[in-house]
Amino acid sequence: MKQTFSETFRAIDARATELADDALRRILVVDDESTIRIALSRFLRTRGFEVETADSGDAALQALRASRFSVMVCDLRMPGVSGLTVVPRALEIDHDLGIIMLTAVNDATSATDALSSGAFDYLTKPVELMDLQAAVERALVRRLRAMERRAVDRLIREEVAARTVALEREKTALRDLTVSIAETLINAMEAKDVYLRGHSHRVAEVGAAIALELGLPGAEVEHVRLAGRLHDVGKIGIREAVLNKSGPLTDEEFAHVKDHVRIGIDILAPLQHLGSALEYVQDHHEHWDGRGYPRGIAGEAITLGGRILTAADAFDALTSKRAYRDPMTPAATLDYLRTQTGRLLDPRAYDALGIVIRRGNIPDVPHIG
Ligand SMILES: [Fe+2]
């Protein structure tokens, strides 16, 4: 729903006119004395108003519930429900009702009370008819303004809500696009290396399964999955000769490989909407005992998402074939990784890894049995 401002204001005008026509001319006169009811309503009718009368506070509230009025002229002192009691109840029924109280000359305190409980104005008896007309007109103008203001507020709220939805949709589309670009990079990189093919996808799926097993909320599970898909994007910046080297790495080469975490963060950092997924990518080579990289942090100082990715990454690396060795079986891998809990792995992440691998329902991921 996109409206130009002139359309918005035309809609406000139309709504205001509709409201004005609706109840503008209807007045409720409330007094227990019939002479006053008759005199005031006769005068107001000659001024073109449609008038109804009520002889008590209860009758007034009933009339307000039954139909709409723009103004209520109401006696303050009445037997039964007094005018002071009627005011807040009447405003509950119609928030915009203009209320004009009629008071005795010596009753200024009650008049002030009526005003503070929401009455618009008061007139002292005997009522000067010209004063009544002026007060009614002022009440009508105020009521109309209040209704217009609310109509504008509502239209603005609707407009803002519609634009927020559109913006959210654009943000989601942008996020999907940037993620798919990053994934294209990763796929291109993995395609060059037969041993890496599908690695990021499997780390993402195992990581998400562990996150779910640990009871993380849905949005966090998705952040872990996303981080799994993107965790090695920085390998784009690593020399191919080093990446594909089958023998042991020199210190210089290992330092170069470690740099893939920093390069990955540099690539992903502008994508602020990735949220905590970025931190998980940054932490995927940290070790529980603090001997990992890039920061060498330990234990719970490492994000849980990072610890989950470390477990998923280790599992996939060991169960994948390498140029220099055959893949390990899932059972042997879990046995080996158990020896790494408290060193490489967070024991909680390891336990959840064991559960999801034994359950064996993650597509493309080897399982036991
Ligand atoms: Fe990595």
C-alpha cells in the first residue's frame, strides 16, 4: 500500500468530512429539571442542532451508549448519578464527546472538579443562551480537531507499518543475495579441491543440528547454519599451493593458512545483518583450552556458535578423504574426538555432536550403522 502524501491528505480530508457529518449536529441535554431541558433544547433546535434530552445521569449514559452525540450539556447537581460521576463514564463511551457542565453560581469547586475529570467547559445557571451557543461551537471545533488528529495519526501509523514491511522485505532480499554471493565464492573454491567439496554445506548442517540439540532458539540455529556455510570463505585469500599441499606445512605456511579467519571476517564484515554469524565464523578455530586462533581465547569466552562449528568442522574434516589419508569412520571419529574434549572441544558441543551423528538423519553427512 503505497500512497503519495497528497493521496494521504485527501484521505484524511475525506475521513474528517465523514466524521463531521456523522455527529456534528447532535446534542444531548441532561438535566433533572424539565423546564431547563425544554428551554435549552428548544433554543439549540432553533440553531439547527438535533437535540435529545435525558432527565438523569443514568438516562444520559444510556443515550450515549445507544447513539452518537458530539456534545453533551449536563447539569452538575442531579439526584442519583451526579454530573461529576457522569463525566468520566461518558468519556469512556465516547472519548471525543464535548461536555459542557451547568453549575450553580456558588459551585465553582465542583465546576473545577468537572473540568479536571475531562469536561470541556462549564456555564453557570441561569444559562445565557448566547454563551451556550458559543460554548457548544467551541466544543464542536475541539472535537473535530481531535478526530482529525487521530485520523492523521492512524494514517501515518498505517503508512509507517507498510513501509517497514517493505523495508524488511528488501533487507531480507539483500541478505539472501549477499549470502548467495558468498556461497558462490565458497562453492567455486571447494570445486577446485575434490577433498573439500561440500565441506561448508555439511559443517552448516551438522552445526545447525548440534545447535538445535542444545536447545538454542530458532534464530540462533539459523545463525549457526549460516556461519557454517560461510566459515571458510577467507580461504579465497590463501595461496592454492599451500591450501592443496599434502605434506606438513612450514611455520610460514601454517601462519598463512590461519590468516583465512581474518580474511573471512574482512570479507563478511560489511554484511552487518549477518549478526552473530560473523562472531561464529571468527571463533571457528578457537580451542576450548585456549590453544586455538586467531585470538587464543578459552572456554566460554568463545561464542557457543564458534564452539559448535569447531566440533562440526573437526567431525567433517576427519570423516572426509584427504590426499594423504582415507576418511575415518563416524564411530572412530567420535571416539577420537572424545579424547579432544576439554582440549579442542567444548564437552557440551561434543556430547550434542555424538547425539546428532548417532541419530543419523542429517542429509549428506555420514552416520553410524
Ligand atoms: Fe576454517
